[in-house]
Amino acid sequence: MTLTFFLLLRARPEWLALPRDQRNALGAEVLAATGLAGLGPVRFFDAEAFGTQCSDVLMVETADLPGWSRAIDRLRDSALLSVPYFELVAIVPALEDGFRRYAPEAA
């Protein structure tokens, strides 16, 4: 079973003060070092223009829950969260079209 995880992140001033090329390099380094990129599809979303709860959303799809757990431990230890450059606001696990599992089958 594949789950989709949405990580709601809030950029801190320390992150925003970095030059963009340094941000891009650090983001790519952390993505590779944590193993998140190897779990399945990863997508990034900007959210700061639409609300204040979070500035960014990282979406990861995976069926590898032990791998997910290891990757999140590595992420928590990474510079992204430990400097901190970002605050991890929430992790929202979701099952795509999960409601369909419980819908009565058409006769």
C-alpha cells in the first residue's frame, strides 16, 4: 500500500538570508542524504502566497514505511531542521482515494 506524506514546513529567516544557489545546493544535498528521494516520487510546493500556516509543502509517496521512518530521522538531524532553516509544522499522512475502499461496490 502506498501512502502519501505531506510535510508542512515554515522557512525561517536564516534560510531566506542564504543566497538562492546555496539554498538549492543544500536542499539537494539533504534530499539525497536523507534517502527521501529514493523512496518514491517527491514533489515540492510553495504555499507562502496562500496562507500563513506553512511556507512550503514537501510531498513524498512511498510504500516503504521503515525507509520513511529512517528518512525522517535523518531529516530531523539535517541542517534543514537542526540549524534551523525550517520548522516542521506537521506531517500529514494520506491514502489517495482511500474512501473508495469503503464505498459499496456497484451492482
